[in-house]
Amino acid sequence: MAYRIKQLAALAGVSVRTLRYYDQIGLLTPARVAPNGYRLYEQEQVDRLQQICLYKTMRLPLATIKTLLAQSPAQQLISLQRQYQTLRAERQRLDQLLTLVQTTIQNQRGDSMMTDESKFAAFKAAQLATNEQRYGQESRKRYGETVVEQANQKYGQLTAADYQRMQAVEANLMKALHAVVANATPTADQQQRVYALHREWLSFTWPNYSAAAHRGLAQLYLNDERFSAYYDQRAGVGATKCLAQIIDRNARD
């Protein structure tokens, strides 16, 4: 069955203007145009529009959707599976946050009492879910499923004291990194301290240290704007590049 543009728009719950725009940018072109000028869409276009609507629901930009749909069917399946895992992680994160908020409300009302251990456990679970949603796909691609799961398990087993030490190490790292960034000619000792603090910070979650993995992480910092923003905002503009260079020079097994 061939649909005219108004029929397809009504079927999919989108506007005719939207379909015309998709045609204009090459995202969804009609199967053919009739002599009277009507755009006609067949089953292949209907299926493609369903995928577009699905990806839009996932809040992916149209440029990304176009790239995804240009992949082979096998690659599209892999991309969908990754999106599925991302959505599952996001649902888990939201469920845990809802539970934590609900429990906190009950605690503040005096309906129940949260122990310090339960508060910290809930926080770690929420943090793990957030990390999985933000970085899980890249981490698994770079380090493998086993390494990521071991790191998550180690983080989940941190005691409150361990976590406080981890936070203290990170704070010292940012201070040391800021000092290097602010110094036009940082000393070797200053740079070595930055490397040592970053390695110590990793030890709280990495099951085993690898210099190659450390250097790979530094490259990830440079390639991913989320990491660049994290370090540049806390230690000064250029901190991410500086940190990556220090790791690359000093990370040795």
C-alpha cells in the first residue's frame, strides 16, 4: 500500500511539514513522486519513519539518526542493542534515585530511620547507575565487559571511609593539576605528583593497574568533551591536555 504524505503523517502522528523537512535533508525520501506531484511512501519508508520516530523519542539529533540509518542492517542492530542497554541503565538509575528520594522523605518525616551505611549504599548505587548511563558504552568498548564489571564491583564495595579518602585524593589531584597549569614551567616533581595522585585515585576503582590502560584513559579524556569539561572546569583551562601529557610521559608498568 502506498501512502500519500498526509496519510503517512496521520499514521505516524507527525506533521506534513515534518515529513517534507525529512525529505529536504535526505532523511526520509518518498518511494516515488506521482505525475500529479503527490509524494508516495511505501512499506520501506513506513519502516524507516518508525525507526526515525523511535530514535527521536530517545532524544537523538537528526544528524545522528541519519548516520545510524545509513549503516548496514547488522550495524543498525548493534546500535539498537546499545541504545537498549543505555535505556535500561537509565531506567535503573532513575529507579534507584526514586527509591533514595522516597526513603529520604520517609527518614525526614520520622517514618523510618536510614543508617549511615544504607545512605551511603544508596548513593553508590545511584552513582554507579549514572556512570553506566554516561560512560558505560565507551568503557566497555575500550576495556571490555569483565574489566568494567570488576571496577563497578570494587566501587560498590568501598566503605564510607574509603570513599572519603578517594574524594580527598581527587581534591589534592585538582590542586596539584591547577598548580601545574598555572605554572609556565612546572617542575618534574610537580608533574610526578599529578601522575601519582591520578594513579592513586584510579586505585580505588581499578581492579588492576595497567600503564597502557592509563595512557588509553588519558587519550579518552582528550577525545571526550565530557571529560575535558570536567578537568578544565576544576583545574583551569588546558588542564585536561596537561593531565593527558603527564600521564603519557609517566605511566609505565
